[in-house]
Amino acid sequence: MYNNSQHTFTSHDGTELFYQHWATATPSTTKKAIILFHRGHEHSGRMAHLVNELNLPDFDFFAWDARGHGHSPGERGDAPSFSACVKDIQAFVQHIEQQYAISAENIAVVAQSVGAVLAATWVHDYAPRIRALCLASPAFDIKLYVPFAEPSLRVMAKLRGNFFIQSYVKANMLTHDKQRAQSYDTDPKIAKAISVRMLLGLYDASKRIVADAQNIFVPTQVLCSGSDFVVFQKPQQQFYQKLPHPKKEFHILDGFFHDTLGEKDRHIATEKIRRFIQQCFAVEYQAPDLLNADKIGSSCAIAEDLSAPLPAKSMKNVFWELTKKNLKIGSHLSKGLKIGEDTGYDSGSTLDFVYRNQTESANPIGKIIDRQYLNAIGWRGIRVRKQNIEHLVQKYADILIKKRKPLRIMDIASGHGRYILDAVTQLPKRPDSILLRDYSDINVQAGQQMIAERGLSDVAEFVQADAFDTQSLASVKPKPTLAVVSGLYELFSDNDLLRQSLEGLSKAILKDGYLIYTGQIWHPQQEFIARALTSHREGDAWVMRLRSQAEMDALVEAAGFKKVDQCIDEFGIFTVSVAQKL
């Protein structure tokens, strides 16, 4: 029925990862695929039985060995980070789309345990347009059975760096299938240890994804093992309850151990998966309607609540008023806080201070405050965003150069212009032109100076302009082939403003040119920022409405672009995406 073959694909960092492909002998008119993601410790061979057992003969099947597992390279049970493995999934799916001509809309994912968390994180962070997501016993919260195990591991990781933890799980705790249990004990490709950075990365991603599951817009089925010794049920239920898609299912499989898809009576699970996938493929793919998420939905409601004043005498209001006073006092000592208080914590000046990442205060206490301030998770994410922007500017500039296309760069809200100018200096060829724009005269003056310092005055100019002025953007000459909008749309809740800006960009950018755009899909300090920090808008509160990646991509697509690439920081906060002008 299937022709099995073994291959490798090149992931985002150049690593060659192993996968298996089972090509169906009876393909349908439209090519379809199911991708299988294995448990932690295991490999693709442990999922191979599902190819026949799922009884979906018109689908191709794919299964990988995650890095550090099976035939894939890397130290066993380890990876550079959990987020690196999530990005591996993105590279894997892109490979399948390109190599086998199977579009994401015709792909379903079946994943188990740690693989299920990886898959759920990928769907949340990258917003792929897949048809169905089936999660078996997702490891959102592992039963470590040791009091204070997680905080203890975090302390030890800071003291010791990365180290490995042996799994306590025995084969007879995973499945009632004696043959499968025996194979688990004797399989030389199974790694019984996991690195602490992968384990803690799993915990961090799980907490974020469970808390923010309302931004997963894919039909999802969750299979929960009723007698699971390895993971807790409650987070699985919380995750399911928050899912917004009307096509969702939650099943508790009584008596099942953790290896849900390897249990003795796994036909109960596979039958549910087969029916769910068939139902999802019985109708055409339909993208979620998110263009008006600024006016209705969870992100709108949260931003609205954060904008509303707290009761004057409430303890919460007292706390945040004291926090703001402490920031004001701190600004007399700390240069970083002073820039934030004077220009807004979302200003170009603040951003440039964060990029420089230096303790610039004149006194020792101020330097300590600066360092604490700069080490805030949001600012760390911002610096990774800068790196990702520079990487993608260089990558797509190089593509344009190799295609012998003109390289004309435009940034519509540049701040001081540091990340664009830093990226340009790394290019093998000087751009034909660089146009930097910003609304603030402070930013324009600083950017003009930076252009001169880098010796780019012959190809670069910095002008004062409104990034939301459709006509101003549309009339830019010469037309750019690579445009950037970074850190701007995140500051404004109103999607109508974004439509104005994106319409102008669509008219400005040459056909087949590229748009690099950023998003902020989650933030652990959303309330702190809203209650304590001021914005560049005359000292008003800095209230952010977080946009899901699916919403941001939908707005860009509606303006006449097709998404082709994406990066995200390891914290899951800031995305940097690339779309091509159609």
C-alpha cells in the first residue's frame, strides 16, 4: 500500500534532520499528507505502525527524528533550545510543501507527548494553514514526583549550565502492550535522558501555549490518557477549553497509559483520529476570519480591560501607582529609565538604548538599574527581533541580488535606523537606494547622523513621514523592492490603521518584491507595561493589544502579499515575517 523511503532535509540552521516518507499507492486527485511527531526519547520508527493503523490510504505519511533523537544528529535528548525544535517543524513542513508539492491546507498533524507540545507551539507561533491537529497526551505538565522539582532545576541550570536528567519512566508505565514495552527497553535508538534546557524549555512553552490557546485557529482534537503516570490531565483540559475553533474534540481514554498511540487498545484512539481527519478534509479549507479582531474577540477584550482605570482605592491601583512613582524616582539615577520617562518607553530613543544594551548611567546605582532594565524579558526579545530582522534583510537582499533585481530598501518607521543600517553593512553589495522614514523629528535627526557616520549618504536618506499615510507611501520613488515595518503595528490596536499602511506598502513595493513585518503575539509583561509605562503619545499609558500571528498574517495577505518566511525569539514574544508582493 505504501512505498517507504528515508531522507534528510536541511533545517533552519543548516542541520540535516532525518525523516521517513510513506508514499501512498492510491493517491487522491489532490495530494494530501499526515505528519507524525513522536514522543520525547523516541524516533520516527516508533510511529511507523500508525501509517497502516490509521487506515487513510489516500494520504502520504511523513515522520521525522527530532534533532538529538533517532538518526538525526545532536547529543541525545538535547537541542540548542526548545524553540529551535519548533522552528525545525517549520522547516520540515516547508520542505514537504516544496519537495512533494503538498500545500499546508492539505496537511494534518498527529503528534504525541513532547511532540504534541512542539506541534501545538508551532501552530500557535507560526499560524500554518493546516487542515487538522491531533494531539495525544500532550506533555503540558510532566509529573516529576519531587517537591519543587522545576524551580530546583532552574537554580541548578543557572549554576551548572546544561546537564542531563535520566527519565524515571519505565516501559510498563507507558503501555499495556507488552511487546511494545519490551521494544522500548531494547531499542538502541531510544535516548532515556533529556537535557535540562529542553525540559525547562518544554515547561515554559507549555505554560505559554496553554494560557494563550485562544490564538490557535486550527481544528484540534485532544486525546487524553485516563491513567497517565507521566503527565497531568488538567492543563490538557485548560488548553482544550480555550481553543476557539468550533471543530474541536476532547476525549478521555479510560485506562490508557501515557503512550496513547502505542497502547494495547490503541484502535480506540486511531479510530477517533481517522474520523476527525476525514471530517476536516470533507470540506474545503477555510481560513479564520480575524480581520476585525481589533473590534471583537479575546485580544480586544483584554486590551479594553487594561485601558480602563482601576478603582482609585483598590490595592491593585495603589500597587501600580507606587510602581510608576518608583520608575519616576529611578529615572533620576538611570539613563535608561530617564529616556523612557522623557520620550516614552515605546519611543525610537528607548529602542535605540535597548539595542545598544549598555549601562550608560554615570553613577553605580544607575548602572545597576540600567542592567536590570535591559535584562527585562521584553527587551531581550526586542534584541533578538533586531537580529532576526537583520538576518532576513540580508537573506532577501541576497535573493534579490542573485535574481539581478534592483535592491531598493525602505523602512517606514525606522526609529534611529540602527537595525537597517547595521544589516546593510553586512551585505555583499551596497543597495541601489535606502529610504528611511519616521514620524519623529528626533528620530530623523539621529538617523541622518547615523547614515553619515556609516558613509552611506550617497545611497541613503532619512525623511520625516507618516507610516499610516497611504498616499505618501504609495507615491514613493523609486519603488522599493524590500520594505520593512518593525515595531510599529504592535503599538496600535486599530486594524484600520494597519490597513491604511499596508495598502500604501502594497502600492509602493514592486511586484515580487518583499515586505518584512513584525508582530507581537504574546507578552508576559502586558499588564505591567499597560499599568506602569508611558508611551510616546504625550505620556499616555502604553496599552498593547496583542495580535495573533494568524491575525497579522491575514491583514498582510488581504493587502496583496503572500507570506514566505518567519522567525521568532525563544521566548515566543516577537515574530519577524516575510511576505512577497503578488
